Amino acid sequence: MSRINPADLGRHDSWDGVRAVVAGFGVSGFAAADNLNHLGASVIALDESEDGDRPAKAELLEVLGADVRLGAGTTATLPDDVDLLVTSPGWRPTAPLLAQARERGVPIWGEVELAWRLRDPDHHTPWLCVTGTNGKTTTVQMLDAILRAAGLRSMAVGNVGLPIVEAVMDPEPYDVLAVELSSFQLHYTDSMSAESAAVLNVAEDHLDWYSGPTGMRDYAADKGRIYERVQRACVYNVADPETERLVREADVIEGARAVGFTLGMPGVGMVGLVEDILADRAFIEQRDTSAAELCTVSDLASPAPHNVANALAAAALARSHGVSQAAVRDGLRSFRPDGHRIAVIGERDGITWVDDSKATNPHAAQSSLQAYDPVVWVAGGLAKGAHFDELVLAVRDRLRGVVLLGRDRDVIAGALSRHAPDVPVIVVGGGETGAQMSGHASMERVVGAAAELARPGDTVLLAPGCASMDMFTNYAERGDAFTDAVRRRLHDDTEDQL
């Protein structure tokens, strides 16, 4: 008996008889398993972890008829007679379950691929997609704010906010989706055709996932998949030639345009800055001779260069969808970034304290550091295979001093000793994996050390350049620990002066 091909099925078809395995039972895994079960598929969800709300969600799906297996050893072997494997984005292609699926010829989809195939054929909601090493979440949230300011029913989905499959299965269709996509998600996506897409930047990151001599090339290639089959505009970063290269190599729908964004004066077909004005020379009829004002830098939550660049990318995507100049301005004016993104904590005695805990790789840290001068840099954590030599070379002249913590602090210390030997460095211990109390206690010492180095006019900046899981649950907890320690110090200093 011939088996059912899931590629032939959509949201209005019966999936009865399809045997689907979902690898990973986190946020996207649960959404995939839940909706496949709803469509009538026979679902087996597997996850080595029993942490968080997984047991409660497993119980819910089991009541609805799914088979959920949690715990050690559950993902070692792919069940028999499988028609489809839907994998969570963090799973490497070398994982045994995925390797077995490839050997058997079982299709492997990510949640993004599943969502694309489950779109309502009667209402093709456009996707405006964003990827990049840094700035994805902020750009997508800016884009969503602009789209809403235009009166559209929009939602920020994907790697931020709601899983995409939940959005596409909503009984009330969205007008447009602002979609954040990681390289991991794009790796398992084959048929998506975004209305417009942007690659913000490509820099060293996730080299623990993309290992080997071709790691960076493979990482960039996965980022570039976002441009495949783009319908209207491929938005690229003029300052990052790799993003333009990815556009040139993409197979797009005829008529799609390349649109650059730049912090310099925009050329024809670009968006950029004219003094302090964010200007459009891509989506106006008179672009050969003039530019249209979108907003001013003062309209943005932060004038930091990388924040302005994110706003330009979001504006380009929105304008490609036909959004007005006024909606771009109103959306960007109303937007406020999430916590731990270039967030000013406080100022005392001429020293400003800033939390950018979300800067979890060298490229993000460099962007943050280049917004301040002089700066006391707080850095360290899990480097994920990254190197810091280029970063230190780029920012050494603005460093007042550096405070290091975390498991891979010596990686950064080595780069500083090679390229900025005269910059004072204070190393704070307490980087043992899983030592949560050590993390919070260390942050108190970090803030004390930074205060010793800082002078009036300086900024003390937490921009770790590393992931946080050696000492904290996530970057937000790390940022909270830094913020709490800073506020206690500022409060204590105030009381001392009373």
C-alpha cells in the first residue's frame, strides 16, 4: 500500500493516516505537534528533556490522542513507518533521529516549513521575514509596530513571539506577518516564499553548531535561504558585503528588487540617512532625484547606530509592502525595545550604566560598544566557539577598562592582551556551570570592579559578547542581575552622601 505524501496535503485536507514524529517538545515543537494532531495526523512527540511545562503540555496532548515521550533515551531511535519528521530548530542535522530519517527517505521539515505549507489557500497572508546574526528581534518588533500603525492586523512571529504555525492556523487571518527567522529555522525550510526579506548582517556566531572548516560558509548559506523565492524586495546591509552577496546568489521571483539600507547617504534604490533624517530612495517614483523623509533619529528609542540600522531595515520591509511614510514614522515613534537591549539603568557622578545583556556574540557586542566612548566594558560567558580579536581591534581606543566574568573569560582576555595590552582588565571568578548563586554574587563584584575603573563621562556597558548559560538561566536573568547590582550601588552611594 502506498503511503501518504505529506507534501501533497494542506490545512483543508485530512491528515488521517499520516504518521508524524515531532523532534523536540519546546515552544515550536508543541505548536507543531498540537496542530498536526488537530489535522488528524498520528503524532509522536519526542524530547530528552522533562523540564519546564513539558509534562503538563504532554498530558494535554495525550488526552487529545497524541503520543508524547519525554526523558533520557526517547530520541535515540526513529519509530517505524514514519511519513514526516518535524524538527525543532536547535537540533543539529547529525542528531541520530534526523540521520535515521534521511537514511529512510523521510521528509524533514522545521516548524517554519510546516507553517508555510499550512497557510490558508483562500487568504495568502504575506510574510515579511528577517534574519541576521544580530538585531533580528528588534527589527521584527519595529516592523510589527509600523504595520500596526498602518492599520494592518499584524503579528511578530517565529523566533520571537508566537510560533508561526499558530499564527497561520488562526481562524481569523492576519493581514501580514512580521517573521523572525534564525539560521537554524532556515536550515530546515525549503519552500517558503517571503513577500520581502532582510538579512541584517552575517558575523561569527553559533560555531558550536556550524562546526568544521566550512562552518561560517554553511552558516551564511542558511541565512541566505531567506532570500530564495522572494517576491518583492531583498533588503540587504550596504555595510556588510556578505548580505549583498547572498542577494546576488538567490533565486528570486521575477521582478523582485534588491534594496540596500545604509547609515550613510542613500543611493538610488536604498534607504539611509540624510543628516538626521531616515530617508527613502527606493519606494518613491522620484527616487532618481530625491528622497522621502520617513522619520528622524530623534523619533527612535535610541540613536545608537545599530538601532538606527534596524529601523531602516524595518522601514524598507514595510515600504515594500506599501506602507505609508506616516505609518513608518508613527510606528517607529511608538516602538520601545524589550529589556536588556541598550537599556540605560541610571547615572551618577557622571557615569552612565547600560544593560545590553542581549549582546550574546562578538558582533552584537561590537555594535553596542561603538555607540559609547569612553566605555568600561563588562563581558564574558559562553563564547560558543567565537573569537574576539576583530572586536578588540575595532574598539580598543574607546575602552577605559574591561571587567570579565564567565567560563570563557580567558578567550576575551587573550584577545585584549594581544591587541589592547594597555587597557586595564579585572577578572571576576565564579563561572562554574549551573552555579546560579555564583552568577548573582559575581555580578555584585563585577559592578564594584567596573565602578573602580570608571571615570566621570564614562559609560559602564554590559555587552557580554557571549551566551549566559554558564552562570544564568538566560540573558534576561543576567541582565536583571547586573541591573539589580547597579541599582543597589547607586542607591547605596546616594545614601552615603546624605
